[in-house]
Amino acid sequence: MCRMTVTLSDVAREAGVSLATASRAINGSSNRTVRPELRDKVLAAAHRLRYSPDANAQAMARGRTTALGLVVHDIADPYFSMIVSGVTAAAERAGLMVTLASTDRDPERELAFVDLMQRQRARAIIVAGGRTDDADANTTLADALAEYSSHGGGVAVVGQALLGVDTVTIENEASTSELATKLHGLGYRRFAILAGPQGHLTARARFNGFRDGLAALGVTIDDARVVHCAFTRDGGFEGMSELVSRGLISAGGAGPVDAVFAVNDVMAVGAMAAARAAGLSVPGDVGIAGFDDIITLRDITPSLTTIRLPLADIGALVTELALSPARAEPRIVPVDGEVIVRDSTPRRG
Amino acid sequence: MCRMTVTLSDVAREAGVSLATASRAINGSSNRTVRPELRDKVLAAAHRLRYSPDANAQAMARGRTTALGLVVHDIADPYFSMIVSGVTAAAERAGLMVTLASTDRDPERELAFVDLMQRQRARAIIVAGGRTDDADANTTLADALAEYSSHGGGVAVVGQALLGVDTVTIENEASTSELATKLHGLGYRRFAILAGPQGHLTARARFNGFRDGLAALGVTIDDARVVHCAFTRDGGFEGMSELVSRGLISAGGAGPVDAVFAVNDVMAVGAMAAARAAGLSVPGDVGIAGFDDIITLRDITPSLTTIRLPLADIGALVTELALSPARAEPRIVPVDGEVIVRDSTPRRG
DNA sequence: TTGTAGGCGTTATCAA
DNA sequence: TTGATAACGCCTACAA
């Protein structure tokens, strides 16, 4: 039934060769030097005994592992699951296995995972997900990553470049600025913004870019039209409800606001739901735009004006960064978003 | 810069104690026996030297790891990412790290991953995702899992109970049968089905359940109204387009079909898009129902009649199964779906 | 309570 | 080309 584990020694004995030879035959070590005849004998023995190499022992002997650590805020969020998809694909290509942690934005859990990967001697760690402006948390994480990195581990993050490591940054400002310009070009003039949580840097960047884009066109957004809310569907719902209850949006597009920009797609969808719940029509009474171009939401009605991010590519990219030899200076790789205008913001007569 | 790795020996020397004592102090081994005074000295030394235990070495010495393998078909699919979310949460509670593979439904990659986890001596392997009727692939996978299991690894799958291991099954037939009954109760009589791929067992079960539920009410579905298509959004789109082009669905609900059941939500959404693209209205011209109750799609318009699955719970459940001591007989844990009627299938006058 | 020493399964060095 | 044998970093009887 459950005989002891078969080790390489067993295989060697079975094949009538030395341990060293068996090792060489099975993994074709550096100097490919083992007579085919013996090699086959070893392989046959290994197969016969159902030998399975112990990866932990190999890792120890070789001094390197085959693990890649990946931290995301929330794996159930389509934004992250798409990035993870890109990472797993790239990792598989690189012959690595990915160890995943979904930390729910908890700095302590992020830290714990970095420590865990450090102990696992993982080859690299990837951190996905925007930071907040919690300087302590960022510093602590940066320190942990630096410590890990100083022992030869690769590190890369997607988000803001403030962890002192290779980073894939999203051109949030530029993209939202462009979105603002396009919406303006479509005839929108009176904007409100569902700006996400206060300390959320990605949310902030998207908000700033949008506001600045408008400012460049001479349009300003007063504070009463900026609602801070959770970075989630429910946050969008509540934010929009707030706008409605403030009397900013009303039927016939006659309200003080003719378009709402939500700093991500799921918020935008929540906002749409809130609008409907309030008896308002989108885009009839108000236009709505989001950010991310989440695939699952591509069939929403009306189709959502948004900014497309190549999330899977970003995952692949950050993996390459994490795996490539470290530079003295951290590399920053900016990724552009593409504004996509759809039915949720038709031309405003 | 990159000094050699700090080992436990270094810590022991620095603390002026033996290796054994250092080991006991740091991990508080079985018999908690180490004078507080010494313990503190060791801990201080460890901290001073920035000691990080080598998990691989520990795994080898202890003879057990802390890894949990998880295979899904496609991590970018919200169905799976939700399950993964449940698994990662449960794994964290159990003090395990999860190693993820997204296999894109490729049997060879599934196998490769099981083998990989076998070599890693992972504590357990979880396989999420319905099987196909490819007997060879199923047998091969079952064998690999059995082999793994015979070495003491835990195994559990969510899907069909044909791998000979603990399984969380979805009550596909019962749920879809109930859905059929409810739709019938709402006045629908002339159904078409977007049935998914031919060999896909989950798709088949959902189709069968729906058909049987109708049959019990004296309603039959002839083959012309069953379209096989990919288990994806695009599959749903194409399937619906096919139905339309066959002249089965037309404006005013006057066509031969008054409701379409898609075997999952993303297909249903694709079908909605196709209906719209064909100038048809949902639910005006045709009702549509799906399966899964994907959260991200909960705000789709019209809101989708579907069957809710507690996906995160399923993830937690399958994790518990995988981690609990193996039984002689595989356990089968059925999970019910809950029919949720929404706007996409209003009462039919 | 602490220390000594053997072992975990491989790889790698160095002779033969 | 092959084979002893020493690491690899840690845990754990067993002995002191």
C-alpha cells in the first residue's frame, strides 16, 4: 500500500549504478556525460519504481527553486484575475510554478506573503495592485522586498513606482486626460466623478488625470461633484446614489451633471445600476464612463465607454521584469491605456 | 552586497548555543523545552543576522511541505476565479500556500501539473473544472491522482465524481430541472437551448436536467432547437445567432421559440448580445436564462435569470475535503444551485 | 534543559 | 564516463 518513498538511491540500486550516475541520467546534468546504455537502464528502473524526484531536495542541492510568488489584492476581481492569467502563462513558459496570495489589500498579509516567499527561496515575487498613500505600509513592504531582492530574488510590481523595484506602471493620468478630452469633444460639459477611496493612488491618478484633462479645456469640477467611495461595484452604486440624492442628475439630462466618470469599470457598472434604480436612463439622462475594459463587462447595456488596459500582457510583462537580471536602477515600464468610446457616452447634441 | 545566506548555524554561533537549541528556540518544536533566557538570545541573534529559515530544508527535514496545488481551466473566467478565491482563503486559514495552474482545459497540462505537485510533495491537490467525456484523459488523470494520493497526498475535485476522489459536485440536473419548471410556470413553452460543447459533461448535465424538467411537464425540445457551441461568451453569441438565422426567434415573441436557456451565464450574456445585434429585444422577443450567477454580471440589463452557485463556499469546501484525512470511499458532496428569476424572463402573458 | 550526530533526497566535486 | 563523498540547511532521536 504505502511503501516508503522511492528515492534516487533506490533507482540507482535497481539499475545497478551509482547514485551519481542515476542523478546524471535522470536530469541530464550540466556535462551531458552518461552512456546511453546506462542511461536507459536508469530511466527504465526509475519508471519501474515510479520514481518521482523530490523537488525540495533538488532545490536544496541546486540552491535554487522554481517558484514564483504572486500577490494580488483580490483574485475574484476580474482586473486581477486577468493579470494573474497573464502571469501564469508567462511563468509556465519560463518553467516556473506560481504561488498565489490574495491579500484583500491587507498590508500585513502582503508582508507575510513576501516573507513566506523569502523562506521558500522563490525566484521572484510579483506584486500586483495599486498602493495606497499609507507611507508606513509602503516603506515596510519596500524594505521587505529590498531584503528579498538583496538575496538574489527578482521583484516586480504593477502599479505605482514607489517600492523601489522594477515596475509596470499604468498611464492613468494620460489615459483619463485623453478620455476627458474625448468626452468633451462629444459635447459633455458638466462632469461628476466617482473618485474611489481617498488614499488609493490609482484612483487618485485617474481622478487627477481626468480633472486636469478637463482643466486644460477650461472645464472645472467643483468638489460637490466629486464623490469618494469604495473601489468596487457597490462603491459605484453608492457614489451614484449620492450624486442623485444631491440632485445633480435628473431626467432628460437637465440636471447639473451630464456625464459621470467612475475610476474603474465595476464602479461604472454599479453607477449604472444606481441610475436605473433611481429611474434615470443611461445614457439618456447621464453619460457614464469607466476604466479597465473588463472583458466580462463588454456586453453590458449600454456598452461602456472606458479605457482598455492590456491586462494579460501586463501580467506577462511584469513577469519578464521580475525574472530578468536586476539592474542597478529599477526599470519603469509604462503601459498605455486606450480610450474606447461606446454607447454609454454618445455624442451630446 | 550579497553575503552568503545566513543559516541556522550562523544564528546558533552568534547566539553561543548549539544548532539544536537554535532550532528549538526558533520554531518551538514538539517538546517546548528551551530556557527563555536562551530563547531570547537566539531570537535576538536571528533578528540581528536577518535570518530567514529555508522552507525547502525544513520541508525536507520534516518530511512535509506546506504547499497546496490548485488546477483550474481558466483563471480569467469569473467562475473559476471565484472558486480560487474560496480556496486561497481556506488555504490561508490552514496555513498553506497555494500553487496555481491555469491549464486552458489541456489534459496534458493538467497531468503535468499533478506531476509537478507530486514532486513538490504538496500536501494536497485540488482540481476545479468539469471533465469532458474523453475517457482516456479522465483515466490518465485519475491514475495520476491515485498515484499521488497513494503517497499520502490529499485530493479533491469540484465537478463530476469520476476521478475516484473526494468530489464536490454541482447539482446541475436538479437545478436546471427546477429552472425549467419555473420558466414553464412563468408561461414559457417553446424553448431553445445553447447547450455548450458536445463532450462537456457539465454542459451536458445542465442540458439534460433542463430537458428532463420540461419533459416532466409534457414539453419536448426537438433537436433543431438545440445548438452546441463553445462554453464561452462567444459561443453563446454564435449559438444565438444560429438560432436567429434558423428563423426560430423573431420580433414580438412571435417566433417558434419564446425562451432560450444557455448553460452558463457568460454564454447567456453572449446570447443577449447576439439578440440585440439581430435587432431583437430581451426579454421582449425572447426570454433568456443562464447558470452560475456570476457576480460581475449581476448588473447586466435585463438582469439575468440564472442559477446561483456558492462558488467561494465551494472553493472552501473542496479545500477542506482535500485536506481532511482520506477515507476508503471517496466522499461526494453535492452542492445545490438556487434558481433566481430576474428580468430576463418575466411572466409571459 | 542542552548538545551531538545522523538523516532527509539531491547535486556537485573530485578522483579513479 | 563513472563512482565515492561531501555539501545543502534543517530537524530530531539520543545522549549528556
